[in-house]
Amino acid sequence: MLLTITTTHNPGTDLGYLLHKHPDRCQSFPLTFGTAHVFYPEASQQQCTVALLLDIDPVKLVRGRGASMEQYVSDRPYVASSFLSVALSQVFGTAMAGRCKDKPELAQTAIPLLVKLSVLPCRGKEGLLRDLFEPLGYTVTAQPHPLDENFPDWGESKYYTVELQHTLRLEELLSHLYVLIPVLDDDKHYWVGADEIEKLLRHGQGWLTGHPAKEEITRRYLKRQHRLTREALAQLAEEDEPDPDGAEETHAEEEAAVEKPISLNQQRLNTVIATLKEKGAKKVIDLGCGQGNLLKNLLKDSFFEQVTGVDVSYRALEVAQERLDRLRLPRNQWERLQLLQSGLTYQDKRFTGYHAATVIEVIEHLDLPRLGAFERVLFEFSRPNTVILTTPNIEYNIKFENLPAGKLRHKDHRFEWTREEFQNWGNRVAENFGYKVEFQPIGQEDLEVGSPTQMGVFTNEGRSKDRSWKKECLIKNDRSEFRASVKKDIF
């Protein structure tokens, strides 16, 4: 079984540092079920490829077990399976732990990576393959293999040659492969006990909790053992809801107190709604809707035919529902509303089909390395006609008398941009994804520091979304992890 990993990171030979395997050497590692060979088919400054060749001894697999002849004849020596996961953990264990002695900063850097799996069994066909990897940000290419080339009428087999392309940390890539390859195969070659839960949680840390297919992943990874699956999902639920919402409410109140003297929140809402009407957007999705401030105003206006709110916080959505219930709208008007629990850094099919998406004071809550994933979710996959996005102008903070010098407006803000930084980002996004963008101030504008809030209005120019253009976007931009948050309807 052959696995290759290629990078165009410069210098490409840095891949050897990350894997702790020298590009000039061919190394072999004995395993209980065979031998793993590591070598580099190419190693240059421009491009480097490492190959892991897994040579499984079919006799070792069944020796001493009273096996029948049927057990000697299997696909295990030729396909990616749990044997490959074990080999990855034993041969590339240091890289999977995110350690790099000689270049520690490199281990924390997202680099372009292309994985090729020569033969990957997929019990669930190509749809499952895409459901597992695309939400994590991968571009997936799958070539199916027929059951028998001489008898095409027999149809396709469960085997695929697969390419996975993404820009992310090598540690993340290896963790994704470790967990998802046995999930696709829907089998493991060893006994699965309680210790497998710990392995799943460790290698799934940071991405499994909110993956839209986390229940199916957990079930298959644990060989469909109901008790283990329930226990693992319970622990994932605890990770998913460490109750940050109480602190978030407090921080939001503090931010509102800072901006209240100039009625900034209402000015934002009025400006956004006026812009939506100007663009003729009757179907609107509010990403990061929080407790529903914008949703409330949209629902009260009969101009808007469909209103959807999305937030990662279950508690925030409950509060939003309670507040919206007080509107006492006619029964038929409630059909316009939908609330979804979901994150903004993974692809969600429910985000498509809207005239406009609003992202009001949200992106500053995202870690900067996750912005790449957010950009793809919104501008590449969801791709509404109009995107209205607002964010604080950090230059204006000196005008808030009740905000200490050097402090951000909200304790959960990961950053706040100057006008130049926001416009540079907006122009780059518009160029990469085929939009045009206009920038507008919100609130009273100061000659020196500008307005308290800055708004970007992105309009879809109808640029083609073919695969070549998507690949161009991936090359132009460093994409960070395409992590998930919980995906389910709650109302």
C-alpha cells in the first residue's frame, strides 16, 4: 500500500525536518504485521515528496489463529486501512505530536500539502469520502476502480485512488488520516476497547468535536460498539460545551457599555438593513447571529422573505429564540425564520441559496489562522450575491472614554483592525473569490481616526467557480485548518 505526501513549501526539503526522516535516505521500520518503508521520490527546494510504502505480510496476519484459506486471501496488503494508521503513528509519531526539534516554528506553520492514496476502500462510496474530508477544507479528487475492467456492467468497486489537497499543519493532516482512513474502511484489524476512545479524542482534538459527521466517524472508528460510541460522544459533547457562554454574555455586555454612549449598535443595524434593501436581498442568512439583534429587526420588516440565524453557541440561539418569541408575529410569519447551530469555518450546505449573508462584528472573534477557512466557507462555497461584513475600527478606540488605553472592545476579540488592514483584507478576498467590494463607515466619522465601525459590502461578480479557479485560490492564499463546529438544526 502506497501513501505519498507532497509539498510545494519553499524549501521543500523542510518536509524532512517535519517528519524526522532525511530525504537522502531510504529507511525501513519493522512492524508486527510487516514492514514500512520511507523514501523520497523527489526532494528539491521547489517540491518535495515523501512516500510511505506499507508491505504487509498476509501470513503474519493470520498465523497462529487457526485461519482458513479464505482469510489468507484479502485486500489488506493492498489498501489503506487501520494498518496504515498504525504505521503512521509508529513511523511518523513525532510529526503527529507536532514536534520538530530543529525547526519548532515550522511544525506550527500551515504549508501546502497534497496526499495521494493509491487504493482507499470506501464503504459508503465517494459521497462519504467527501463528507469526511471536505468539511475540513480539503479539495478531494477520487478516481473509482471498476469491479472488473473486463466486465464494466458489474459497476464500480468500493476502491478509489484519492488525492487530498489542503494548506494546513502537517500534524493536522496526519491526525485526519489516522482517524478517517479506518472510518472509510469501516473496519479495524485489532480489538477495540475503551483505550480507543482516548486515541480518538487525542487525534480528533480541535476538529472532531464540531465535524458535521462526528457521530458517524465515532461509530465507525469504534467498530459500531454502542457503549463505546455513547461514551465517546458524551465526552465530545463536554468538550463542545465547556460553558463559555456565561463569560461571553458578560463580555458582550461590557462591549455594549463601551459603545452605548454613541448608540453604535443601532446605527450598525440600521445601516446593514438599509444596505440589504438597497441590494434587493430578500433571503438573508446572519452568520454569527448571537442573541438575535439583527434577526429581530429583519423579522419585523415584511420586506425580508426568509431570515436564517447561525451561531455556534446553543445557549445564544436559545436566548435568540426567546427574544424573537416576544415579537408576537402572526403564525404564518414564523415560517420565514430558521435558527441553525453551526460554525463558520467549515462547509455547510445549509448556508447556500441566500441573496445575502451578514457577518456583523464576528470575524474579530476568530483566530487569525482560521480566517482562511472562513473565507472559503463564505465566499467560495456559500457564495451569496451580497456579503455585508462589519468589524471594529481599532483606531477609533481612543475616543471611548470608558475603554482603557491599549484594550480591545471585547475580551474575546482576537484582533481589531485599522482601516487600512481591513481594506487590505477585503480587497484581497474580493480579488481571490470574484467579488467586488465597497467600504463604508458606520457612526460619526472623525477626521483623524475615522468611524467607530467599518463595513465592507461584497458583491458577487458572477465569476466562474470551476475547479481550476478554486485551485488558483488555494495557491494564492495560505489556508489554515478548516475546522468544524457542531452541525445540526435545533429549532
